[in-house]
Amino acid sequence: MKIRKQTYSLGQYLKLMQKETIRTDQEVQRLSGQWNHNMVNELIATVLTDGYMPPIILGEEISNDISKLWLIDGLQRSSSLSLFRYANTRITKNLDEFMITYQRKVLDESGKPERDEQGEIIWESVQCDIRNKTYEQLPEELRDRFDEYQIEVAVHQNCETTEISKLVRKYNNHKSMNTNQRAFTYIDNFATDVRQITENRFFSDIYSGNAKGKMNGTFERIVADSVLLCSYPNEYRKESRKNFEWLNENACISDFENLDKLFTRLTNSLEITTETKDLFDVKHTHIFIALFKAFIESGRKDNEFSGFLDWFVNGGKKTEAGGKTWDMLNSTNRSTRDPGVVRGKLNYLVALMEQYFEELVKAA
């Protein structure tokens, strides 16, 4: 199939959709409305800042010398932009970059453009907060920018009906970023360092969570959570994106270097059993890493930590510390990522560890 490439203004493209010159109701196509507010907001901001949008894919079906254009890939983008343009939908508050810069003419009291001594129109650069605004509430200059945005289209020509369905299946056979993967995009200052730590032998030798964590962003989230609990425990948040954002703005390269060393030191010192390895799962790895850091700061030999963990999994977790046991802390209905739950477990483990070593000293 030959592919024809062309460019429309966004206003022209959306009008073709409205007139059903471009059809959006192909039988196997997903329904529109799959995107959440955040995704729609970012798309509109991309248009208003003249950012890049991947091409829309169309399929041209010829029947009885009549041409029909079917939307193959880009339905969610197209329908979201159409609703904003024609259906009075509103940009919500959940937006990273909400101040849009544009130029406008300086007007006098009568509404006419002011001119300089050479008779040239005077322009000024201003900003618009686009949150909570509909298309009609945007300044005229931004409405024009929206309508004039250039959208690329690739058209698969001379398709039969079955070929249109195959194209829909082909182009939609992908997964969007999950929460962890998207959150990771907010730590661009240290992304390389985080990725380097995910290659640490700890994740192959000690970590007991699903190995797919390397592909789905879980390893990166564990690294970020571990840095926060080890170096900035009061800044830990439930939402991964907030954690990555905070680290991106406030962390130091040494925080990540120290964590990498911590992973290596722990891996080299532990005597691995199935029970102790199970402690380092997706829910608790960052907590036990922070515990190991507290252990190191107490000045004890590394191999003694392995002894504590062995005692812990073989009944020690039933021991009270601060009026709580591990099972009590695990039975809460709150999210396992809730800051109160995470810090509560860490505080319990630190207190229990101190209690354990005090008893050893007494016994000696």
C-alpha cells in the first residue's frame, strides 16, 4: 500500500472530522474518551506551545469509485482536541506547564494598535494561565495558534475493508507508559544514575519481586524510594511522580552513589535464604535498605545484619517494639505506600533492631 503524506492546519483537520469526511467510527476502532484529564491537558498544551505531535494515521477505502477516509491511529488525540475546540470542554488544574507565552499588539484606549515613531505596530510578550479555561476563554492569539497548528497525516491508500481493520489492529497494538514509567520522566537530572543503580547485582541476587520490574519501571521507583528513605525520609510521598520530581530538584549525585554502594555492601554481606530474600519484595525493599543504612551507622559489622534478619523471619517479627509488631503494621487498611505506613514500619524495624542487639549484649 502506498502512503501519502500531507499536512493540515488543526482547524481544517477538525472540520473534516466534524463533516465526517474523516470517519472515526470504524468497526474495530476503540471508542473515544479513553484518555484521562492529565493526558488531554498535556496534549492541548503541546498544541498551544507548538510542540511535536506524532502523525495521525488514516486509511483510504475506495468503493464504487467513492473514497472514504478512516481514522486508524490518533483517535484519542483527535477526539480530545475536537471536544476542546467545539464542545466547551475545559483544561483542568492538573498541568505541568500552564503558563503559555505569546505576543499581542499593544492597544490604545480606543482599541486600536499603538505604533512607534516609525509607524510600526508595537508588540508585547505576555503570558496566559490556561488552567480552567475553555477554547473560547483563551485569548484570540492562542485560539489562532490552536487553529493554525500544523498536524501531519499519513494516509494508507486504496485499502479494502479488511485491510482497514488490520491497520487499526496493527497501529493500536501497543501499551502506553504505566504510572512508574511516566513518573520516571520527571527525574531527568539523575535518570542515568538511577538506571545505573538498577543494574546493581542486588536486583538479581537479593530482590524477590517480579523480574519484569526491570521493564515496567518498578526498579527505578525502588531506587527513588530508597534514596528518599535513606537521605530525606520526611520527603517521601505515596505518589511516585512527586518523589521523582522532588529528587530531581533537590537531590545530590552523592545520594545515588551512596545508595549504589549500599546495595553492593548489603548484597556482599547477606547470607541468602528464601525467607530473608522474601523481605526484599516490591513493597518493602526500600524500607529494609533504609534499615541497613541505620544499621551501618550504628557501627556494627555488616554480617551481623544478616543475623538480625534471620532472627526476624524466624519469629522475631512477632516481638513488640513501641507497642507494635510487624504483623500489626502489615494489617492496616491503608496503602502500603502511604508515608505514615512506610515510616511506621521503618521506625518499628529500627527500634526492634536496637532491642535485638541490646539483648545480645546482655546475653554476652
